[in-house]
Amino acid sequence: MDVQWSVADADGDLLEIDILFRHSSNTGFTTISSGLAPSGSLFWDTSALDEGDYYLAISASDGRATTWRNVSVSIVHPEFSVILASIQVIPPDLSEGDNVPFFVIVSNAGGLDGIAELTWSVDGEVASTALVDLVAGADGFSQFDWIATSGDHTITVSAGETSQGVMVSVSSAPEVKVEEGLNPWFYSIPAIAAVGGIAVLLRRMRGSGGDDEDEFEWD
């Protein structure tokens, strides 16, 4: 916190300035700096102080008398605070083998810029991690792609102690059944041979029930 002051003595005496503070619930002052010039500025580091209301005091002394002035200040430490919205899944109806994207909006409700570290989990097992840059008061998003497996599953995204989850149900892939006794016929490549000046076309067919071969001949 920047502190500035300017004090003048009516008699032109040399003044010595002290700057002090105390919490509103305390009675004793703590010195920030002393023996300062009648005018100037300094930086008051409040990072180690608890949040709350304080009194900032400036004393001016000419060696014979001391005059005090104080002001009230509130100390609030800005922080990086992540909020996760509900997880969105597209499409809502899932089948085994689908490539399913999940989305979540990530918000920074604090007063500091930062990076949100997200962890995506499937049924409690970590599946993916992501980093989202967030300026103070802004939103971002994260996407997680999952290859669906049949059954009921819980998809969770977490950032520190904050988390969101969604349950999804995935239907099994349909089974393909082949009826017995309907085996396909296999055809050999037709062959043309010259026998005694006569062109003969041979085609062999084989069924599922035996090794007999049928030959068809055309002149």
C-alpha cells in the first residue's frame, strides 16, 4: 500500500515524521517507519497482515509538541479463486465406442490472475489433466474427450478442492448374428482354355456341404 504525506510547521521548525498502524481491535500502535522528512512517500507491505480494518497514523513532532493524524484502511488480500460450472456432455445419448466430448466453464472469482489446474477422472481414475489461464474475474473452459465404454460411469473434473461430476449411461454396441446353414458360395476366377481349337470356359463352384465340383462347358 502506498502512503504519502506532507506536513508543514507554522513556526518553520524542523519536523520529524513517524508512521504507525494498529488493528481496529487493538490499542497499541506498531511503527512502520520513523524519522522521516516532512513530506514523502513509502510502500507499506501489508501481505503478512490479517484481513480487516486498521488505523494508519502519522505523527509530526518539532521536539516540543507532537500532532497526530490517522485514517481508517481496510486490508483485503486478493486471491486466485476457481469456480467450476456444471459439466456439459454432447451428445446426451451415448453408445459404446462413441467419441464423447465433455465441457466445463472455469471462472476466476478472485482478484488475482492465475492458472487453474484441472483433473478429469472417469470412475475415480485420472484420465486427463489441463491448464487454463484465467485473468481476474474472467471465464475459460476445458474439454475432455472420452471413448465411451458400456455401462454407467461418473465423469469428474476438479480444481483443488472444487469439483463437479456427471453420471452417464452408455448402451452396448448391437450384436451381429449370422444364421446357421446360410454359408455363402465361393466362386473361383473363371478360366478360359483352348482345347483342340475350341474355347472352353470353366467355372468352379463350391458350396458349404461337400467337395464335389461342377464344370460348365460352352463351345
